[in-house]
Amino acid sequence: MKILIQINANNTLLCHEALSMAFALASFEHHIQLYLGDYLCDCLQNEPGGKFAKMLASLALYDMPNLWVNQQNFNKLNTLDLDSQIIENFDKTAFDGIFSL
């Protein structure tokens, strides 16, 4: 199943839960695409060696593709060692399911 997880949560607990869900689904061979919102990107920028950065550094272990972010958030993350890609518009029909948290 191909699933998009949009993380637009505005608190640390929900962001952590969304990432944990993504990794759990990916470990059962679902194809997961992450789209990071403003709050999570701000957390990554403020704590480049923090919990979220460490979690996202393991995307390759789960065969997950580059993170999707908008242009503004891409500029925030360009100093981090994370593979991200600018996406402003995408085809929602390409996914079997979309979770927005």
C-alpha cells in the first residue's frame, strides 16, 4: 500500500507519534512518503542533533524516499544532513491512503 503521511502537527508528541507510525507501517512493507509541516521543520532547525533528526536519519533503513517539504521548509533544512525534496503540489491519486496529522 502506498501511503502519504502529512505531519502538520503543532506539538512534539503528535510529531513523534506520526513518525513512529510511519516507521511501523514501513516495516510491514508499506510504501511511505513523509511530508513535513512547519512545526516539525522548526524543531529540526532548532535541534539539528535532536530526537527528530535522529529518527529521520534512519529513513534509508526502512526503504523510505526523501522527505517532502515546501520551499520555505526546504530552506530551513538545507543545513541538516537529511535528504529532502521540494514539493508544492502532488497528485493525491497516486496514494492508496493519506494521513494528515
